[in-house]
Amino acid sequence: MPTVMKISPQGQIRIPKKVMNDLKIIPGDYVEVDVESGHVVLRPRKLIDPSQGWYWTEDWQKNETEAEREIEAGRCSPEFQTAEEGVKWLDE
């Protein structure tokens, strides 16, 4: 069912929560605005390459933070010249 919205004096509209949920957008996200056949069309847009989205997930960022702490604390492996050296180190 369509929703009627009033345009503010600054030319702004408020996107209803249901529409935001349907589009899976949150405050601060970007939308592309276009006019097609006399209709306004909004499309959600992310400013990162979709193929790189995994990097910005909450879980991945949590693990990145943990890894940085481990590196700063010196809790990491030495450098290896070959994969075999690395495997040997892991076996020990």
C-alpha cells in the first residue's frame, strides 16, 4: 500500500520505517534517486564494492581487532621462508 509523504520546505522527505526495513537500509546509508517514466525511484547503494562487503561485517571486524591485539602483543609466528618451515613450526 503506498505511503503519502510531505515534502519539507528544504525539499526533504522522511522515509517511513517500513520502507527502510523493506529496502534493508538504516540511517546514514546512501540511496540513488532517479526519475523513470515520471516516477521517483530510490535504490539502496553501498559505497563499498559488494564483493568486499564481507570485510566490513561485524564478525570480521571483531576478528580483525583481535588479530591486531595479538600482533601488538607479539603473539604471532615468526616469518617462514617456505611452507614446509611453517608446517614444521605448527607441528612443534
